[in-house]
Amino acid sequence: MGDSSDTVEERTISLSASAAKRIAWLLEQEAQPGLMLRVSVSGGGCSGFQYGFSLDDMVNPDDRTFERDGVTAVIDEVSLDLLAGSEIDYVEELVGASFQVKNPNAASSCGCGASFSI
């Protein structure tokens, strides 16, 4: 069909199975219905932009939501511009466990994986 059915330009993020499982566990600990993982990008960090993760029960007018396995991630439009096409993952390593962003838009990222530049 025509271009109207193509979603190539669609700005999305995805959650890995590991991230969805960890979000579900966190929400279970909080025991507060309606909580979601908020993903954000702010200026700062050692590479220019830094990722932020928090639990939130609000969806603002400029937010988009993404679901996997019954959990929801919420991200504002400005952050989504910088994270379009990214996957949110939860990684457990010997030095600790954390949410990480696999961001195809990042020209470089810092060693700790908490910030990036474009």
C-alpha cells in the first residue's frame, strides 16, 4: 500500500523481557496501583545527556506510553526524540544491576552507560 501504512518514522522505544520483569518486581514492592517506569533524558552526565529512571503514576499531555508483559514505560516527547529506536534493558553484572539504554542515536556513551552524546 502507500506510505500511510508504513511506520518506519514511528518514534518508539521498547522494553526487553528482563526490563519488563524488573519493572514488574519493583511495582510489586511498591504495592501502589498505576505506577509506571518513567524514562527521561536530561542535560548533564559525563557525555552531555544522562538517562533518568523513576516510578511515576502520572501521564502528562506530552508523554507517550509503551507496554510489554503487563508493565508500562512512559517517556516525554523531548526525551523520545533522543531515544527513538532505543531498547530499555535491565542488566545484572558482578558490579551491580541497573537499567541500561541501547540507544542507536548515541554517537558515544560513557563507560558507566548512564550518559551519552549525539
